[in-house]
Amino acid sequence: MDQADTLRQMLAPRKADEPIRVIAVTSGKGGVGKSHISANLAVLAAQAGKRVLVVDGDLGLANVEILYGITPKYHLGDLLKEDMSLNDVLATGPFGVRVLSAGNGLQELTRLQDAQKMQLMRAFDELEAAFDVVFFDTGAGIGDNVLFFAGGAQEALLVVTPEPTSLTDAYASVKALSQNAGVEQFGVVVNMARSDAAARDLFRRLCLVCSRFLSAKLRFVGHIPRDENIHRAVMAQRPLVEAFPQAPASRAMAAIANRVLSDAPTPSAGGLKFFWQGLLRSPQSPAIPPAPTGAAR
């Protein structure tokens, strides 16, 4: 039984009164595989029959479209500048996944202004009927755009790796998102882990430091092993789960998709009304002190 069959058994079609799922995939630092995970989770959801949108929230640095091997004609900057609808600027990726490109080399998008945020919210008005699941692939770190997108989502997936700097920066992200963007629940994905035991040990250490200083709740949703097929898929500009569906990392990704997408939305989630409330916070980027001693050990 392949990943898509497993997901189809676990995911029922969205009911008319069921809220849209809005999931932010974020990380404390770059280079941890966040965009790769976002792109592949979106493909797995689409294979399961979901209507999926991926918003590349790392504005000015287009990553998702490269991983999909597509060249969008328009990007988020066009949506903000031109008289265009959201549907006008969306590209189509593998298995019908729709993609809102971040554009490339667009410095003016690295920090959205309040008026641009309001314009973006109006453009997203059609989301409720058009999609079942939305993935926001945020930028790395704790910048204003990251807080804006992650704070508007119902759920946050935090990607970490065994590197000490990743763990320290993950703590900083949890602190910023929980205290300044209202994110209370985090699913944690450990990428490039040697084993499940090593991944859970890293998660335990992150939970330990977060529980001492923060009120946010973390849960372990899975780990992805090092796999040479990931590099091969990236170089081929194809999603890993489509190019190498039986690869160890693909199987791990499918297990994570099962856990994330089969869970019911959090009780506070209310579809786009909740989404807009989060975006209207217009958070400011905070100054985050270094993680307490022991967070990266």
C-alpha cells in the first residue's frame, strides 16, 4: 500500500461546515529542509484527494517552485501591485498542487507593509471554497513576515535538525511565535536524524528548555532520516515522494503527513475567520535573547 492509499483511508473529504486547514511550516534557521518538507507534504495531501495550496512565504526567495520544477508566470508581488485575483497568479505544480510564488530577488517583499497585508487578506477571501489545505512555507527565523504568516495559521510545524545552532534557533522561534504571534501549539519534525531514538532525544531536550521558560506546547510528529534520494530529487526538481516513493525519507514523510493531516484542527481553529484574526495582529519582529544554557546541548 503506497502513501496515497494510506492517506485516503485516514482522510475523509472536507465537509461543508469543516474549516479549511491552514498549516505554517517554519524553522529557526535556514538550511534545515523546511521548504522541502512543505512541498512534499503538499503533494501527499494532493495525492489523497485534497485541494491544496502552497504559499511560498519566504518572500523574495522562491524555493517551492524550484523544488517542483515549475516556472510561475506571476508571483505574490504581482498580486500586490496589479489588479489581479489570487487565482490569476497561482501556478500549478505536481498532482494539481497550486502554488503562490514568492518571487525571486524582490527586496521590496522582504517585509510586508500593513497596507500590503490588508491587500493580501482581501485576495485570500476565496480560500474557504477553493481549497481544503493551505501550507505556508514561511521564511526561516523570526522576522516580521514569518510572524505574520505563522501567526495567521491554525497550526505550526517546526523543523529542526541535530545541529546545535538549529536547536538554539528553534527555541528562539518558539519564543517569538508564542509570545508575539499567538502560536500556542507546535508540531516538531526532526530532519536529518540518525534514528528515531536520536530524534526523540533532541525533541526531549527542546521540550525541556521550552517548558522551563515558555508556555507553548510541543508535540513530536516524526523524524526524517538522512537519505541520498533527497539530493537526487532536488537536483531533478521533482518532489521526493513522487520521484522516489519507496525511499526511507519518503516513507517518513508519509507517516508525518498521516499524523498531521488526520488530526482534527485545534479547538480554537475557526477556518478563515481565525486566519484573518491572526493576520490582523500585524506583529512586530521582537528582539530574542540567546537560548538559556543547555538549549543547544
